[in-house]
Amino acid sequence: MGANNLGGDISMLNFSKLSQLSKLDLRQNNFFGILPRSLYSCKFLKAIQVANNNLEVQIEPEILSLKSLSFLSLGMNKRLTNIKEAMRILMGCKRLAFLSLASSFLGEEMPNIVEMVDFNGFQNLLLLNLNSCNLSGIIPSWLSKLKMLLVLDLNNNRITGSIPSWLGTLPRLQALLMEFNQLSGEFPKELCTLPMLVSGQAAAQVGRFYLELPIYYQPSADAVTKQYNYLFFNPFIHLGHNFLSGNIPIEIGQLQLLRWLDLSANNFSGNIPDQISNLKYIEILDLSMNHLSGEIPASFTSLNFLSSLNVSYNNLGGPIPSSTQLQSFNASAFEGNLKLCGAPLPNKCRTTTRADAPDMSTQDVDTKEHQIPWFYVSVALGFITGFCGVCGPLVLMTKWRYAYYHFLDNVQDRFHVMIAKRMASMKRRFV
């Protein structure tokens, strides 16, 4: 009966007459009122799906009477409160595998290990969804005991502190969603050892977990919503829109089965690790709005399954590696990097043959400028030597100076006599 635009006051219904009821699916309708306690009289009930209504729901201790309950989805209703008490009660549901309480407990604090004393529940839990609950506090350590957990969804809360290293020890975790929180610190290297994202052998051993009611999964906003009768999520890590910092660890290349990695809108710095190219099955990679520098690794051209890439608004530079795949993405995937060039961006890269090669003409000019002008030096030395050889004795020796000046006087007298005779001879010719 889900998604049929049904409505009415659900509290008026008497479920005690439906003693053989095993599944209740009223999702995405317009029911209102209080979920009736008579529902707990249906001892064979395995699945309850009443999300996306206007119901007033509370977790009551009577739910423990439903020994076969494995699927519970109560989120996106009214007035579901007291997460600490709800968790204490629900961990007594031994067969519970699917628990979705999204958009509930608004503004409360995540229960910690002290408040979950003697925690030994949720041993069969595969999915825990506390999305959009506006929860505060840190990631509680009691989650480390959920050894069957495949999907942990804590998106859209106010969770603070660092990402605990023990998340990397959860043997079956393959989908981690913690976007839009206030997490800080570095990307823990231990997260790069998640068995389900590292080893194909470990992933193959898990197999499929069939659910009592179908789930609906929309990979992206523009994708078609698909129905699955088993728990299906592509392996992904979503840590975008937090306050994470430091370098992206090179160990991230160990997550070879990862399909979707979102580290956008954080404070990551340093180079993009070349080891990301080891993620051979990666389909969506978002590193936008960080402080990453350096060049886009040339090895990105080997990511054959990559259908979406976003490295915009970083401090990247150099040419975008040439490959048919990378050039097929929109220019917006690379914008906001002032030193980045090449297709699909409009700004072209400078050719390396001239830009990076040394300018030989400039080197020749510089060499010539720094050479000693030996020709002019030799001329100057010759002049100084000759000048000193002639004038030096005249300055230092008086007799030579008198003799030199007497010689000049004689030359001058002879020159005048010669001119006078020449002039007299010319006058006799013309008379």
C-alpha cells in the first residue's frame, strides 16, 4: 500500500484482528495520528515501513514482543523523540537488520557508550540510517561493535570530533555516509583498510542480504529511482562538507573496489595522490572546494569507469592530462584553478619547447657582456707604455729635458728659415 496517496487517522485502525500479518508497508502516504499499540499484537510481523507520513511515532517497549522483526522504517514522521531510550529498546530486537530513523530526534545528542551501558544489541544490523536528524556529539564508539554493518548513514547532522580509526576495522562496512557534518582532523589511514573495499575475495563472501520489504535507491539527483529486494549499495565513502584537513593519504589507493569517493568542501591540502589511479572501478570522484595543489596526476587517464570528476576550486596547476575521457567532462569540473590549463578549459597551455627551453640568444648576450675587452686593453697598455717611454725620461732627467727642448727650438728655427726661403723663391718667379 506504499506510495498510493492514501490518508486518514491511523490510530483508528485495530491491528489486533490481523494476527497473521507479517508485513506492513504504508510508506509515502498521508496518514496521520498515533501509531496504534495494537500493531504489537501481530506476533508474526517481520517488517514495518511507515516512513514519509505525518504520524506521531514513539518507540515503545512492546515492540520487543515482535520476535521476528527484521525491517523497521519510521523516519520522516512527526515527534519521534528520545534517541537514547529508542536505541536501548531497539537493541533488544535481536533479528533487526534494517533500521531507518531518518529525520527523527531533531536536535538531540548522539548517545555515547556510557549511556549505552551493557551494549550487546544490533548484532544482525546491516543498515543504520540516522540521516538528517540534526544530531550533535561525536561518533559513538558503540558503533564499533556492529560487526555485520554494511551501511552507516550519518549524513546531515551536527556531529563533531574526528573520524575514529576503528571504523576501518568494521569487517563488512562498504558504504560510509557522513556528509554535511562538522567533523575535523585528518582522513584516517585506517579507513583505507576496510576489508569490503580492499579485497574482492572478502566482498564475494558476503553475498546478498534479501529484505522483507523492497528499498528504493536513487544513485544521483538526475538518476532513475530503482527498487531492490536486497540490500544494495555501491561501495562508497562520502565525507564532503566537513572540516577535514591535512593531506589525502596515499593509502587511499588500497580501496580498489570503491565506486564513489566524495571529499568535497573540506580543507584538504597537498597534492592529489597518484595512488587514486589504483581505484580501477571508481565511477564518481569529487575533490572540489579544497586547497589541493600541484598537477592532476597523469595516471588519471587510466580510470576507465570514471563517469563524473570534479576538482574545481582548488589550487591546481599545469595541463589537464590528455585523454578522451577527461576532456569529455564539462569545464565546470576544472574551474576555479587559476593555473590549470588545457581542454576542456578555454585557456590553452603554453608550448613547452619555447617556454621551458633556455633562451640561447639571451645567454650569448650575457656572455658577451661579461667577456673582458682584450683588444681595448692592449691598445691602452701600448699607449701607456709608449707615453711613459718618451715622456718619463723628460720628467725624471733634467739634461734630457734641456736637450729635448733645445732640439725642438732648432727644428722650429729650421722650419721658419725653410718657409722664408720658399716664399722668396716664389716671389722671384712671379716678378
